[in-house]
Amino acid sequence: MKKFIVSIILIIAVLGFPVYQLTNASTTPFFHLVNGSEATETVSVVEESDTQTEQIDNKPALQLAIMSDTHIDTHDPVVNQKFVTALQDLKKVAPDYDAISINGDMTNFGLAEEYQLFKSILKENKNPSADEFMVIGNHEWMEKRIIPETSVSDEQLKGRFIEEMNVSGLYYDKWINGYHFITIAGEKSEATMVGMYGDSERDSAYVTEEQIKWLEKTLPINAVDHKPIFVFFHQPITNTVYGSEWGARLQDQRILAILKKYPQVILFSGHSHYPLDHPKSIYTDGITMVNTSSVAYTYTPESGENYTLSQGYVVNVYRDKVEFKAREFSTGSWIKTVTIPITNPTQ
């Protein structure tokens, strides 16, 4: 565990509209680019906690269990057990969480039997009353990688995700406890992406014009300045949060510009598997962006794959703040806590 450290909070003033203040785990301030220039920031000194005990506070209005990249594989019992362990750990530290989200790559190759195993593990180990919010990742499109001779189409893979996850589409929105949840989704398989763009874009997210227009229409629905909007996208926006060199690319800067019209957006991304102890795992540039790491294994370019670690979040939403509690499931310990105070301009 890290010891208590002095960190820097950022009070981001984007276009004169300071909706959120970020208390982040960093010994150096972040400097973000807004419209090509460095944003003006007010720097204060605060303390971040790596406490092993639960914070004593009023019951949150919303409590979320957020994970990513479980990579369920019928031939990999070790990785599958890590999903079981993570869910059981969550039941100990947050037994009454309101919703659980898996931010893509639930399966390793998007096979029907992998979905079935994923659903079985989830049903047996999650809070039974918790709502679910499932997001498609690039691995849900990878059947051809494991079965080169398959004739499965992109439409069939899309339909499989929709049916198995019991959702209305690849991209959809949902209201949970009065909070708006929105998912953005890549819409083409790995094989199709390679055929269209070459190998360099195999993991990128193809987002259609139809989806972008849908996002523009969906974001403002019942939007309130001081109330978070939770947005999920498996791949991060390139050159933002920690791990975003493995970004969605293609249309992602256009998507970011749309999201920035709503500073109350909190965007969760997975895909990179980068661990949660890095200060830039929670990053602010007009909106708040959160790296969700991975349950199956973590990764950094320096250390490679680490199959010991398994990480995710408990997110507590209060009237005046959003609290991100990063969790190491393998040891049942907290990595860090990051708090975003919510400023209500009507108060």
C-alpha cells in the first residue's frame, strides 16, 4: 500500500463553468489542453487516503460497483475465478451496491459459451438486487481470431451481445436511482476493422454517424448541472486518461468535444488494463475521465502483464461529492480514494 501522500487538487475552470473540483492522487499537478491552450487552474494541497477501513459517511444516493476486462474464457479457470473473487469481495465491502457495470471485454472472444459462463458467474456472486449496465468491448468482436474459419457476421456478433446481455442495442442509455447512464460502443468486429483500416486499427472503435447523433440527443435529456452523467466507453479517448495511448481513435476527439458540453460527465474507460495506483487514472479535461483497469490482469509497457493483480472501483455518489474507491480484489484492500466535490450553482 502507498503511504499517505500529499496530493494536488485541480479546480478546473473550463469556459467559466466550474462544475467539478478534482481531488486527485498526484504529487504534481495536471496541466490540460483546452482548445489548444493550457487551461487556467487553481492549485491547492490536500491529502488522499489509502485507508484499509470504510469511510464513515451518510449512505450514498447511489453506490456503483465498476469493473472492466474480466475476459471470461471457458479454457481459463484461473481468470474466471478472479471474476468470482472480485464479486465476492464487493459483497463484503459494498453488499448493497445499487448497480454493477462491466466496462467491456466481459468475454475473451465473444463466444456464446463465454457469455453463458460470464452470466452464470455474475448471477451467482453479485448483489441480486443490483441493476446491471453492460458495455461491449473489442474482445466481444473477436470470434474470428479464435475460429479463423467462422462465417459469423458483424450483425450476428452484435445480436449476440444484445441478446446475451439483455440490452436494447450496442449503445443505449438507462436511468438508475435517478442518474443517467450512457454507453458508447464500437460497432465493427476486429476482422472488419483490419480489412477496412489495416492492422494498426484492429482495436480501435468504429462509431457511426448515427451513434454520434444519438449521443448528442441523449446527453441533454433531463441533464442537471450539478448531477453526474455516467458515460461508459470501453476504449479511452486518445491522449487523455492513463492508458489512453490504447485509445478508441478514429472519431474519439469528436466524441470528446460533444461530452465536454456537459462538464458533469464522468467517462469510464477500460481496455488498457493499466493499474489504478497511477495519479492519472482519474483525469480532468473539461469532463472527468476514469481508467477502470482490469479484473483479469493488469498491464503497463514497463512491467508487462501482471496476472496477480485484479482491480476495480466502488463509486459512492453523494449530494455534494462523488467518491472513487479503487479496490485491489486479489488482496481485499483499498488502493486509494479520490473525491470530486460537486458544486451546486443554485446553493
